[in-house]
Amino acid sequence: DSGVTQTPKHLITATGQRVTLRCSPRSGDLSVYWYQQSLDQGLQFLIQYYNGEERAKGNILERFSAQQFPDLHSELNLSSLELGDSALYFCASSVSEGTQYFGPGTRLLVL
Amino acid sequence: QQPVQSPQAVILREGEDAVINCSSSKALYSVHWYRQKHGEAPVFLMILLKGGEQKGHEKISASFNEKKQQSSLYLTASQLSYSGTYFCGTWYGNEKLTFGTGTRLTIIP
């Protein structure tokens, strides 16, 4: 158990819909990262927050957005969902910029 | 810049050894190794700091060659439980960890 929690574990929705994925980092970690992993693919970095501020952006679509709240939990919002958005979405946290600890992931299926 | 991992995939019989390499095009501060089982989250294995330090974790060890900007992960006497995809993450000191494309390791009995 990494100490990072993600909810929900599974999500099934339809194209065009909007969903919110939630992540609670390890106690004391200020950085939160979001990754997308499609079937048998690598980890695609989406976005990083550090202590409430956006720190780095990767290949995140305009339909996707995220934020980190004062209690340091983070949410990833995915809108106008398409079939290709089906993937595992991981959240990771770290104290600063080093070792990242991953949550169990949210498996999103868009039908 | 994304580090380059090699090989992309390897199949071993139980008990055989493997080496996975991770190369960077610029100076590294540290290299982090992760293993991911199918459908699960990546799990942190170990961190290598610049200085040529070698670390070990059971029968899995790693080295960091500062001159070559390369890290190697060594798996000896592989066990079935070692199967998975191995990712290296490179850290340059002022940016987030950047992950390689992964090496898929399959151990067969």
C-alpha cells in the first residue's frame, strides 16, 4: 500500500459525458501527478500540481483539467469523453520532485 | 527528455539473469526504478543517486554510470514474480521525474 488513494476504482460512462477522478496523496506529500496509461502502453504524463499550484503540464487534452485543493487532494476532470479516453488513470505523489508513489488507479471505460 | 530503455521486451526462463538499461541524453541527478504488474500501479523499487552507487534489493540490483548517463537494472536468478514492465524514471534536479517507455519482462517456468 503506497498511501495514495484514488476513487473510484472503476468508472463506466458514455461518450460525451464528464467524469471526475479523485486522488488523495500520501500524508506530507505536496506534489500530485496525473498519468494516463492506455492498454499495454507506457505512462503518459498529464499534469503536476505542487502545493495547490500547477507545476508542469504534459500531453493533457484541452477537454481535461485538474486542480489541487488546500487539503492537497486533487481532482482530474475529463469532459466530452471519447472512446479513446478509455484507459487507466494513475495519480502519484511525492514530497518534492523525486520518488513518486502511485495510487491504485482508476479504470475508465467509455462506451 | 524521455530516457531510452533497452531492451523493449525480454523473455527469460526461471532462474536466468537479465539486464535492463536506461539511458539519458543529459546529466542525471538520480534514476528511479519501478515495476508494474499488468493492471496494477507501478511500484517503486529503488533509487540510484549520481556517484556510481550500486544498490540491491533481494536479487534485484542496479548501478548508475554517471559518465555514460546510464543506469542498469540487474535481475539475477529470476523468479516468476519478477514478471512485469520495468520503468526507469530520470530526475535532472529541477524538473519532475520523467519515465522511460518501459521494458516488458516475461518469466516462464
